[in-house]
Amino acid sequence: MTDAPPTIGFVAGEASGDLLAAPVVAALRERVPGLRAVGLAGDRMIGAGCEAWHHVRELSVRGYVEVLRELPRLLRLRRALSGRLRAERCAAVVGVDSPDFNLRMESGLRAAGMRTVHYVSPSIWAWRAGRIERIRRAADRVLLVFPFEEEIYRRAGIPATYVGHPLASQIPRRPNRVAARDLLELPREGPVIALLPGSRRAEILHIAPVVLGAALAIARSHPGTHFVLPIADPSLGMLFDALLAVDGVGPRLGGRLHLYDGRSHECLAASDGAILASGTATLEAALFGLPMVIVYRMPWLSAWIMRRIGSYLPWVGLPNILANESLVPELLQEHANADEVAHAMLTLLEDAPRCARIVERFSLLHESLARDTASLAAEAILATAAGR
């Protein structure tokens, strides 16, 4: 590194990458006055001081078939990013999640002599274990968010640093449910269920009808139940309006369904349980101590390809993977239908001993993931940039 403040490149994919990277951007800029953070960023990263050349929305694509349709655009985007990161002479480039996009780009940058960090290990412990060799070629250092990953990288001889999961520090150990309900203008008494059907348009189209149908089924048998649905991005508002108009779902739920722009943490803090798409939201719900039902559907061809690849674990949801047991229900593909999801949610919430055990396990999980993540990640990035 020169005496001038360094430039650190960031390439964050999707809303979850924005959430992970924003505190790190802030920590870097606090440690090194004048440091520039640049690249592909989301609103939180921009708020933390990252100069956005592209927005994370440009990378939000799910499923194998869907990626194939978008492949020419994604390749152009990656070439443009790589070229600009080289031209800026970044001291280090941090690829945040999105391994299918980032690892190849990191490999090219590293081969050109640039230092690279990959933040969040791909799920080599669940899918596509062969990625470990791609990571070896791509990254000078990997930042890990789960403690059990350290041994995997130690055995592989790949430099890695466990930094904890930032959500564990952002989410209170004992959320105030009454206060959250007051903030959201919800009844203090009676059950509240959070609905989180994903953050990407294609994902929502497949999963939201199931989640909303389950809410209808629950409301029919338990009329006092309220539902909260945080919309991850304002651009998705019209999509939800259209989905709620199908078969009169919105009017049939009436005043029991509450939509919010963002505010997902407040919604989870106010809730007694959650029905949600597999992904980072399941970890957030676990850190809020919520019993949940995990739902996932994708186009049949994408699902068939995933099954052909095979999984090394019997679960897709992070809470079950981290607990190493079937702690909460997972309903996938043909089982992800409104009736089965509603039944699973009600069965879970009516089993008080099981809910208590889930809450206890999630409390231990919260403790294991809580670290000063932003500081640890910033230190590791600066060390890598300095060649240490």
C-alpha cells in the first residue's frame, strides 16, 4: 500500500450482500481516513460511504435457467467491473457473497496481481464441494461467518478468518415484542406471524402465492391472527399489489395483513412465528428466536438441476444446518403449498415445549455468532491489502 489512502473495491450481490458489506465499509472508512470504497453496492453500502458504480439490483437473479437468460448481461457487467477495478488500482477487492459471479472475477483479478478477499464462504458444506478449489484460486483470504467453517479451510490450507455474523450483533438478544408491535401499530395481544417470501422478483413470484395462501388458511381457522409482510425493496410494491389482487387475497385477509416498506427486523421482533423463503431471512428469524416454517419453490428445471448436483446435507435452511438437526419444518417444491405450510405453522405454534426448545437453541446460536464482525472484517481486509 502507498502512503495515500487506499481504494478498496466491493462487489456485493443482492440485498443480503449489501447488508453484510455496509458495516464493513463504515469500519474501513473509520479506521483509514480518506479510504475510498467503490464498486457494486446497495443502498446501505452507499449510505456508509461506498461509491456505487452499479447497484446490487443488477445482480439479483435466481435459478440456473434464469441465469442463462441473463448471462450475456451478467458477463458484460463482470467485464466492466473487472476493468474498472483494475484501472482504479484497488489495494484489495472484496467479493461479497454471490460466488457464481464473484469467484471467477476474483480469479481474474488475482491472476493480474491484485489482492482479493471473499466475504462469506460459499456453502461448500452443503452444495458443490468442488468449489473449494475455485476459492483457492480466487481468494487471498476468505472471511467466514460461521465458526464450523474454520476447520474446513484449515484442512484445505486456505487463509481464512472467522469474523462472526453481523446480524448477531445487530439483533438484540431479547427483542421487545410489545414495543415492536406498538411501533408497527399492531394489537399487543393475539398471534402475529411474519411473512417473508423473498427479496427477488422471480423468487417472490414462485413463493409469495404459497405464503399468502397459507396466511388465508390460518386466518380462516384462527381469525384473531395478524400477519406482517415487510417488502424488501420499494420497487416490489406493485408486484405485491398484483399478487394480493389475485383471487381477492388482499380483501379476504382484510385488516389482518399489514404491509411495510422494509422494517423486516421490527416485523420479526413483533411476531410469534414466521413463514419465510429459505435464505438469510431464516437466520434473521432464528436470531429473533422465532419458530418458523421454511418454504422454497423454484422452476421445475432449476429444481431438477439442483437435485442432480446433490446435497451433502439433508436441509436447505440455515437454522437447521447450524443446529445440525431438523429443528424447524422445511417444505420444498411440491410440499410448498398453502395447506401444508399453514398446517406446519399452526402445529408448531401449538406445541409449546417444542417452541421453547427452538427458542433455547436459537439463543445458543445467537451467542456463538456474536462478534465485532465489522471490525474483524475490516482488519482482515486491510491486512490482505498490505500483503500480510
